[in-house]
Amino acid sequence: MRIFLALLAGWLCLSSAGWAALRSQAVSYKQGEAVLEGYLVYDDAVAGKRPGILVVHEWKGLNDYAKKRADMLARLGYVAFAADIYGKGIRPQTIAEAGAMAGKFKANRPLLRARVNAGLDVLRSQPNVNTSQLAAIGYCFGGTAVLELGRSGVDVKGIVSFHGGLSSPTPQDAGNIKGKVLALHGAADPFVNADEVASFEKEMKEAKVNYRLVKYPGAMHGFTNPDNKGVPPGALYNEAADKASWIEMQEFFKEIFKR
């Protein structure tokens, strides 16, 4: 019994040490007159500068889901910053509120680009970030946002869109994209249909962007978030696609960061 307790205590100490290495904090910043509040996280057991990953939230704003993904990136050895596109304290609670807020920014792409770039500036300013190795990922609304970041001409190594909107009112801006693009798409997504996917591929090809589109059979919109249970209809978690897309992202980062 004593041996068992000693082993259990040792395991708990090791586990606690691993958890304690993760450092996170809320970061207030501004874009124009708007006050924003993001979430910064990194593993302080990792020495020296490392790549930085910007994370952009879904249509309900910077919530626990986006923070969880940032934590997962930090455990992989990256500095992660989950940006706040909507503004400090603005966290839609209903589908109607989320749709209205996301629609506001989708209808104003210059504003969306400005908000995403403001988040990237915060990430770039961190002393433990290698500013020559930056990337951005986004989920749903955030997938649209990080593609707009690329279209704005910012210098990042890569962009990853998880079940994001792929359309653009200014497809010619794809010529501004400097890094590689990875679009992870649910093949059964009713909100991002085949025509939108085809237009996206045409946009990328005509601009000669180094891109890859991965389609997950049977996966619907929001396939990475376990909270998606068919409300609204067409948004549904898919465990297989979730796991496969996360692995795809990790391989993409190894490629662009030469790690």
C-alpha cells in the first residue's frame, strides 16, 4: 500500500509540474478606439524564442473553446495568443447575437482585417516569440478572419482555417498572401457549399498561392467543437475529423517552421 501511495504521489507531482509550466494571462489592447482583451499562453519550460501562433475564435467570441485550443498549442511548444475580434466583454450568448456580430465584421472586411492584425501585433511583441516564425489559425468565423489576415498582406509563414468561410468580396487580394495556406473543410458543410469551395480554389490558384484544401467526408460545419450538437442544424461535432485536422495542422507547422 505504501509503495502504491508513493508511486501515486510521484505521478501527481510530475503531472502538477507539467501543468504548472503553462503560463497564461489576459492581455488588454486596442484597435483604434476599441478596447480588446485577448488570451496569451505559453509553456515556460521551453527555453528561448519560439514560433508564435495567433488563434481567432468562432462566432460567439473569445470563449473557453478558443482558449483551450491556445493551451493545446502552448503544450506543443508554441506561444499562442487568442485574439479578441469583438471587443472586451462582448461575448454573444445566442445564435441570433452571434450571427449579428459575425455579420458585422464579415460585411466590413477592412475592420475585420484591422482587428486580426491588432491581435497579431500583440503576439509579435512578446519577448519569447520568434517574429520570423508566425502563423494564424481560426475556427468558423475565425477561419474567415485568418484568411483575411493573409489577404491583407501581412508577413506570416502560414494560415490554417478550420471549417471557416472561404469566400471573399475581393478575391484579387489573394495576391497579397505571403505564406502557405491550409484549409480544413467539412465535405458535408451546408454553410460553405461546393460553389464557395470552388471559388476559393480558383482564387488561390489564380494568385499562385501555395495552398492545400483538405475535405473530411461526412463532416459538417464546426466539426472540431464538441459543443456543436446540431444547433443550428448543420453544425455538428465529428471526432474523427477533429483529430485528423489537428494532426494535419501540426504537420503543416513542422513544414513551415522546419521543426
